[in-house]
Amino acid sequence: MKTANTNKLKIKDIITVVLLALINVVIFFASSLLYATPITIILMPVFFSLLEGVIYFIIGTKVKKPGAFFIYSVVRAIMGRYLPYILLFILSGVIAELLLWKIGYGNGKALTVSYIINQVFAAFGSTVIPYAIAAKAMADQAVSDGRQDNILKASEILQSWWSVALIAGVIAAAFVGATMGKRVVKKYLTAQCTTEEHNNE
């Protein structure tokens, strides 16, 4: 019974996950600068995959409890404000929860696989669907801020082998991002252990 209770999310855990998720949300919105050219629009998911792994792994090792990644995914999804992105991001959270439940919370391999899936789904929701499949609607909404031409050009590029190349690039970048996340978390845990040992002396 005690073990079951320790595996349940507490208010502190939920706040931690939400705050960490918001850091990646800030990265997402800061990327508006990448709308400058069609190529940078296409490469946005690769950029996210490299940077967001650190936060993902901090959550995976700091809050090793069922539901943490579902909450993370819901926060990220809602802030995306685009239905395909919302649905795919939440689905990636469900898959992450199933993987971690099966393999083990805090498991590095499970976190890596779930992070790659997360980023691939996010790429479809944030770039492939809006720019390759629903580009006309996206371009019509971007007339006022001057992004229409870039969106239409990005659409033309993505409606070719570039879509496959993009997903391959996201997978590679997500793997690198996961590796970076592991290293940062490992350094953090090592420093934390050293501090605790010092305090106990």
C-alpha cells in the first residue's frame, strides 16, 4: 500500500511537470522567428527536437510516476492551439505512459523511444499537416502578418520527398536531443549526490 501511494502524482509533482512543460512552450513560441523563410519553417520540428529533450528527460527522471507525461502532453497540446497538433501530442503522451508502464518509469531507453515518438507526432501536427496538407487554410490565416508567401512556398517543398526527409531529420535530431537530455540529467544527479554526501559529512 505504501508503494502504491508513493507512485501517485502529488500536487508538487503536477506543478513541477506543468512548469517544466511551460519552458518547452516558451521555446515553441520563441520559434516564431523561424517563419522568416520557407526552409526555416520546414526545419522548425528539427530545431524543437534538439532542444526539448533536456526538459523531457528532467521530467522522466525527476517525476517518475504514472501520469506525468500525460499531463506534460496535455499542457503542450493545448498551448499548440491547432486540433491535429493537440490530438497527436496527447496521443504521444498516452504512448509514452504505456511504454514507461511496461518498461519502467525513469528507464532511459523508454524515455528515448517515447521522446522520438513525441517529436515525430509533433512534427506531423505542427508542420506536415498544416503546411503540406492544409496549407491553403493556413496561408489564408497568415495574410495579415505577411507570412502567406512563405507558407505557400513551404507547402510546395513539403509536397515532395522533403516530407520524408523532414521526418528522418526529426528522428535523428530527437535521438541527439534525447542523448543531450540524458547527459544533462546525469550531471544533475551526480551533482545532487555529491551535495548530499557533503551535507552528511
